[in-house]
Amino acid sequence: QMLNQRTGDLRLTAAETLSWVGTAESQSALLTAALDDQDGITKMILLGLVSNSAKRFGRMVGDSQVNRLTDLVETADGELATAAAQTHGALNLPASNAVDFIVK
């Protein structure tokens, strides 16, 4: 919620700070912000911060967020699809999901 109330550089600074906090709430807030963002560049930056958090602390997000990320991986194009797939991998989600995306 807090991330969605901020804009611009302040929002990205807050997001980067959250990526260093090893709690489920922080990682969940980052992923929600990334999934909800309408700007492709900002969405990719936020996805990168989710990836960093997951690499540091492991996956701490819920199944509904995983489902939303999976949908993004499946529907996105170009660099956004790559960023979503990298986040999918950093969250250590089943590789079988990735195989389904490639086949489709």
C-alpha cells in the first residue's frame, strides 16, 4: 500500500529499501507494486527489486501473487516478459511453469 502512495524517485527509493528487508510483508509489497504498475519501465525495475529480494531471502510471496506473476510471464512481450521470467526464476518457482510458457 505504501509503495502505491508514492511516486517517482521516492517510490523507487522506498522500493529499493524494501528489497533489503527480509520479511514476507516487504517482498509481498514489492511484488504487488510491480504487478499493479502501469508503466513498463517502472514495472521492470520493481520486478528486478523483487528478484533481488528473493535471491537474498528466498520466496516469501503468496500463491495469488505467484499466479498473477505467472499470468504476466505468459502474456507480456519483449523486455517486460524477460523481467517477469527472471523474477519467476528468482522466486524459485517450478520450472514446469516456464516450459508451459515456451510451448505456448
